[in-house]
Amino acid sequence: MTSRLSDLSGPRLSPAARAHLADARDRLAQAASAPTPADRYVSAHLAALRAAAAILAARPRPMDGRRRRLRSAWELLPEAEPRLAEWAAYFAVSADKRAAAEAGLVRTVSARDADELIADAETFVVTVETILGVPGQPALPVTVPLAG
């Protein structure tokens, strides 16, 4: 009976990987409702980072015993999942803008930048869920400001 229940709950992922995916979804929801473009951008980028962390938690790299320099999730992601190499490069570049927004340089992020990153982070989270075999959730509506 227990094995049937575990079969119904989806693939066997570590609690850490599942928590990262849940956090990614929470961050996407925050991004969709954040009051400023900078806040939306930061939350969207953090959603993508949490999804990358889920992949890294699901596919740990073996340690060779030597001490290595610290590397960002975006540097490690292509090694853990080569299909996500382009995404890793994209989000690595957007990390600088996120850092600027977090530092209070809110003018570095336009409403369009935020909307694009939210859409891209949503696509990335869905891609990660698919790779990990986790049923995806429907896309969040992205509010696009009316030109006027």
C-alpha cells in the first residue's frame, strides 16, 4: 500500500528539491503581484534561481575530494543538466541587474524588463518541472501595462 501512495505522488525527489520548486512557484506569484518593476524583476529572478536549485538538489555532483572555489548556481547548472545551459547563461547575465535592483538602483529595471523576466522565469520553472517529472502548474497571468 505504501509503495502505491509513493507512486501516485510523482517522481522521487528529495525534500530539498521539492521545497525549491515550491519556493520557485511562490516567488513567481510574488513577482506577478509586486508593486514595482524592480520588485517584480527581483522576485522573478529569484524564482528562476530556486528552480535551478531544484535541479542541483535533484542531481548532486560527486565531490572529488579537492577543495573547489565557490561557483554560482548558474555556473553549476549546465554541468548538472546540459539542456539548461542557455537558460543558465541568460539568468547569469540578468543576475547583475537583479543585484542592482536589490541595492536600490531601481531605475535600472523597466516595467518591460520585469515583464519579460517574469515570462522567462515562468517558462524556465515549467521546463525544470518537466525535466524533473513534476506536474506543472498553470502559468501566472502577467500584467502588461497599456501603452498610452
